[in-house]
Amino acid sequence: MTELSYLAAIRESYDTVAADYVARVKSPTELDPLSRAMLAAFAELVQAADRGPVADLGCGPGKVTAHLAGLGVPAFGIDVSPKMIELAQAAYPALRFTVGSMTALEIGTEELGGVLAYYSTHHTPPELLPVVFAEFHRTLAPGGHLLLVGYVGSGEHLRLTQAYGNHPVSFESYLLPTDRIAELLGHAGLVVTARLVQEPGEGMKRTIASFLAHKPESPEPESR
């Protein structure tokens, strides 16, 4: 699948389900304690580093963007779906939301203090993840932080044709192993400092992993 076709499919699918998605997806305050704790830890790290604003990439209807803002983090949202951005801007008019793609961010180099990718990279074909992670690295200031959260597995490739009220969609999900995701982040120049893996259960149907990483202040020395 080419970059263009995968983005078009995701854009059309999320535009289709946007209204039902907003109604069905929990707000961050309704999440489990560990998920809330990871968001709080990320917010604290970003504030302490004070390197710039946070971009919530794949922000959807803006619920997590607004949650970060409520924690005192200067945050804005970007999503490939214009309908999601429309709903986010209507719900949170004081915040900034724009349409864009993680593969080619319209953000200056080293402009961000933080990047949040919250359940927004699992639709990306694995061969394009290095492009996405390179954009994370490019836009982060030295000392900036990343929180990546999403579904993981053993390499499964899932296809979904209906979602969120049985709307027709074309969702492809790639559930990579946690070690592979960490490896790709490392190849992009990001240092993973913590991982949290949550197994299915307590309302979670799939394994979820959270990665906290940062962009070093100076290049990491090569291991011998």
C-alpha cells in the first residue's frame, strides 16, 4: 500500500465515523489508572523540560489534547480527518487544531517540546513507520519527549470493514511487537526510557503498550 492510498483510506474512514466515534470513545478522565498515569507522567516531563508545545498527532476529536491542556501543557492537535478536526475545534474552541499527516508534518524542525501519538500509529504500514518516527525526531527539540500509545501484538495485520455503529470503513491495523517498535524508535534517534504493557482484560480487548522516549540533548554515543 502506498503512502497516498493508506492516508486516503484512513481519512475517508474517520470522516465517516467521526460523530459516532466522539460519542463512543472515552475521555481521558474515564480511562484506567495506568493510562491516566502515563498521560500525567508525560505532561510532567514536558513541563519540566520546557522545550516547547506538544503536538497531539492523530488527535481525533481533541479529547486528549484538551486533557493535556487541562494539565497545564501547551498543546495543539493534528489529524488527517477534516471531520475530526471540525468536531475538535467546535468542542474546544480555545485550542488549535489543524488537518495534517504524521508522514509530513507542517511543523518546524526542533519546534516541539513534546509529541503525543495516542492510538494513532497502528494504522501506519510498518514500512512507513520509519518515516513517521523520523518526523517525530525532526520536530522535537533536543530534550523533548514522546509518548506513544497503541495496540501491539506479534505482527498481526487486521482489516476492519465496519466500525463505530456499523459504518463502512477501510481500517488496516498492524500490531507489531513492542521490541520492534522500540527498535524503530531507536533507529530514528529517540531514546526509550520506559515501557508499559497492559494485557487484555478489564475492558481492554487487545494488548496495549505505552512508550516514553526523548530526543537526546546531544547525539547518543555509539555502543561498542
